[in-house]
Amino acid sequence: MIKEMEMNVREKLEMVMQMKKIALAKLVIPFCIAGAAVLFFEFFVDPEMYQNYAAVLGSYSFPIGGPLAAIPAGLTLPPLAFISFVVFTDAVLALFLVWNFDYAKKIPGLGKLVERAEESGEKAIRKYKWAKRFGFVGVVVLVIFPFAAGSAVGSIVGRLIGMPPLMTWLAVVIGTFIRSTLLIYFGLLITFLLKPFF
């Protein structure tokens, strides 16, 4: 009897340790992916292109304007490179949020940002009630329109409405791809149309 109890305790302890390792991996993997991307750009991209990508990232990350503010900087890059870069950036952010939504709130400094994004996600659900009803497609549409949600809020909305992490992540990536493609080609069209006047 005592040996059976001891075996049960050991099995549960091993299960808890395994769960902690998985949680730690989910916390670390997005940072490793982002770090690998930074190293790639540092060592394999010429300095002028590196500055162009840094300008896109800086304007894209800016709280006001975000994706719309990145268009002028993105026009310096080939369209597919711009779209891929933005999708990659949002995919890594969404991966971190869908995997670590609950844990991220406990990280000093970062927790405040996640809580703000959660508040924005709750507001988006109240404002765009149809997003909850349409689930996956609703999250994709929210991410497409940057003033509605964007990738961070879209990730949190997906989790708040009960979507599994993988489906939430896919919805954010698809929405980001569509939004980035529309914005960059719209920006190129505007540039083409205005070129004769300058």
C-alpha cells in the first residue's frame, strides 16, 4: 500500500516536472526564434538592407499607426520581403502570446503589456461581437483590419473566445499575411499613381 502511494506520488511529480519543462520551452522558443532572426540579419544582410528592415520593424512596432506607419518604410524593400518580414514578426509574437498568455502576465514589465493587450482584446470582443460568433474567420478579419485588433490583440481574442492555440496562431498568421499583402500593394499603387506629380 505504501509502495503504491509512493509510486503514485513519484508519477505525479514526474508529470509536474514534465509540464514545467514544456511550459519553460514554450516561454523560451519564441525568444530563440527572434534571436536567431536578429543574428541572421546581423551577419547575412548587408548594412543598408539591415537599416531598411530595422526601419520597418521600428515603424511597425510603433503603438500609433503600426502597420499603416510601416508602409513608407516597407516600400524600400521588395514586396515579398516586406510581407514575409511582417508575417514572421507577427507569427513569433502570436506564438509567444498563444503559448504563454497566462504566464506572460506574471513576468515583470512584460506582464503589464500583456494585461493591456488583454484589455484591448476584451474591448474588441465587446465591440465586434460577430468575431466571437465567427471564431477562426472572425479572428482573421480582426487581424486584417489594424484599427480593429492587430496581431497581439487578435492572439488574445482567439484565446479568450476559447480557440485552441494552434488555430489562434494560424488565424493571426493568415490575417497578417492578407493585411500585409493588401497594404504593401496598395502603397505601391498609390506611389505609382502619384509618381507623375513628383
